[in-house]
Amino acid sequence: VHDAARPCLARRHLLALLAEAGEDEVGGILAVPLADTLKRGAEDGRILATVPREGLWAAQTPQMFRYGLLCRAAAQCGEVTDEAAAVEALGLRPKLVASDATNLKVTWPLDLALAGWILANRKEE
């Protein structure tokens, strides 16, 4: 499953996902280990807590699962933020396949400019 909001998917990342999760019984997703310090915020705009980032990854697409499993997960799960969350709700653990920040999600105007730069400057893989 891939979305148009990530137009900079590199061939090497897709090949890594296919190699590492393609034959896996659960499947997997591209993801990036978190580098930033995370803060949980309060409604008043103040910090409630610092969240340890060890073991935390930022999920990306594509996310790859066997078709039957994905259909079952979608049918049995309520609202989720991505397909991996639906599969996790079945008690399964998808693989994390390392990607990088060039597979950015275009959400804000600056993201679009950055994506344009990445694509214009990408070397052939």
C-alpha cells in the first residue's frame, strides 16, 4: 500500500522492503528511526513530559502485507492511522524496514518544495 503523499520513494527502499518483508508471513513497512527528542504537550501549550525515543520509528509507505491478511485486518479493525496498525490490531507484528527522510510525506507547502528538490537532484539508481 502506497500513497501519493510520498512521491519521493527511492527504488533502493522499495527493493529493501520487497527483500525483507516480501516473504514474511506478516509483512512490513518502511520506517525511519526517530532522531528528534519528543515532547508530550498539554492543552495549555506547556510540556507534560519528554518521551524516550529509543525503539521509536516514524512509519512511512509503502506498507506491504499479504492481500488476504490486509483484507481481514481492514474488515476487523476500526479506525486506524495506517494499514500496519490494522494488522497490529490482529496481534501481529509487521517488520520495520529502514528508510530515510527523503521518503517524506508531502503535508505542508514546504514539503512540496523539498520533494521537488529531492526529485530534481536524485541520481539514477
